[in-house]
Amino acid sequence: MNVEQAYHVLYVVVLLVFIVLIGLTMVRAIRGPRITDRIMSVNVIGTLVISSIAVLTLLLGEDYLLDVALIYAMISFISVLMLAAVYIPRDARDRSRKKVSPRKKETLHKENAGLEAEDYDNRLW
């Protein structure tokens, strides 16, 4: 077996692994208990498809497939952003931050004048 045949076998094995991983991730996307699990699964599937296209570029020796992979990466990124914006409610995103009234902020500014910046940020939020 020469080097080219070894690379060919390696690329085929990698593609088969990617197919299995895409299938498992698809199951997770369907079963996922929360919408965030589903969105992350869609993102992982997109990443695996991009990786598969890159391996196919090497296997087939067609350079234009890398352009397809880059375009697919941009589309995948935008689609995940849109899914997150639509399906994750705004109040869930806002609940992750503590609400600080302007009066409390001013009080904290005066109290924490001598604190390090990191400690100050932790107390503020």
C-alpha cells in the first residue's frame, strides 16, 4: 500500500465517522429536551458538514469545494444566530443578568472606589 492509498483510506474512514456523528447529533436535535439543545445540535451538524466538505476536497482533489465549505460556514453561522434570536426568549437572556437600579449603581460606585476592577464588576453584576 502506497501513501496515496493510505490517505484515501484515511479520508473514507474520516467521512464515515462524520456520517455517524451527524446521525447521532440529529438524534439529539430531535430528542433534545430544550430548544437550546436543538439549536446547539444544528450548529454541530453544520460544523460536521463543513468538515466533511473539507475532507471531500482532499479526497476528490477539487479545490472549489473549499469555497463551498466557506459559504456553508457563513450560512450556518447566520442560521444559528437567527434561530437563537427567534427561539430563545428575551426575558431568559435578561434573567441571566442581575438588575441594578441607577441609584444602587451610584451607591456601589461610591462604596467601591478602592476595589480592583474585577472585584468591582463582580459586585455590580
